[in-house]
Amino acid sequence: MCGRLSQYRGIHDFVAALSMPNAQANSVGELPLERYNVAPTTQVAPLHMQGDLLHADLVRWGWRPHWAKDRAAPINARVEKVAHGPFFRAIWPHRAITPIDNWFEWVDEGGPKKQPYLIRRRDGAPIFCAAIGQLPDADKGPDEHDGFVIITADSAGGMVDIHDRRPVVLPSDLAREWLDPATPKERAEQMVLH
């Protein structure tokens, strides 16, 4: 599920589509990101709040708690477990939006190779994926343990024929609420579960 993605617009294009008043995105520059086939463990530019400022830092796609050194860092977190399970407990309060242009799914159609499918919005608008992570602190700078995961849900109602999981995609109004540090954890959980 969502094992590759694209971020080819400029970060300010994503921020403009988010319609966030007084938003200031930093760190990744003005130019288009031009990332057409982003793989897990590489850097992606999620949006996150620090204080009243919107940040867009390059962060590794994948995260694991410090005590889970013996397993690979997952890139996705199941919505059914993310808010209450011990693995993601430390980063559940640290919400982000991963703005993307599309993602890819590979389907086994019986041949020697899986068939890739590009998933995007019909209108071509950005996709705002709910995410959580250990995100860079503007005052301290990046940390070697920084990383993020995209929250996924059951694909009922659309993609079951391609994959049984999908990223939790939020419309711009809910994406703004998701990013807002004042949004209670209970409301955040409700947003991604429905």
C-alpha cells in the first residue's frame, strides 16, 4: 500500500492548495520538488506545525521507536492501531500532512512482473495524506531519528480491486484541522477513522 509516491510540485503549490491563512513553508525552497518516484527510506517533504508556523522539512519516509532496533522502520501505520498501540505512541501527537501528486500500487496480474498503477485525483489537485512522525525541530535542527509514516485505512469503497489498504486522504479543511496543534487527540483520531 502506497509504497511509492510522487511530489513533483513546489511546496508552495501544495501550501496554496491547502488554503491555510498566513502559512509560511520553510526549508525546502521555492523550486518544484521534482520527485516522481519516491521510495521508502528516502526524504520527503511533509508539512507540520511548530508553534504558529507551517514547516516543510525533508524527512526520511519511515520511522521506528528507539527500542525497536531489530526491525525495519515501517513506512505506513494502520489507522486501526496507530492512536493506541505502543509502537507509534510517541509520535501520535506529532501530526503532519504528506502532500503528494500521486502514489503507485503494484498488482500481480499473473505475469513475470507486477503491473504498476498510478493513483491520483481526477481533477489533478494535490492529495493530502495524514501522517505522524518524529519531525525536525526548527530550533534544534534535524535529528538522526527523525522520520514519518503515512496513516493507512481499509480500501472499502474504491480500491479493493487494486489494494486492500489506502492512505488516509483528507480534504483541505480537515488537513488544516489535522495540522492544528490545538486539535485534541480524540478529534484527530475521529478524523482519520471516518
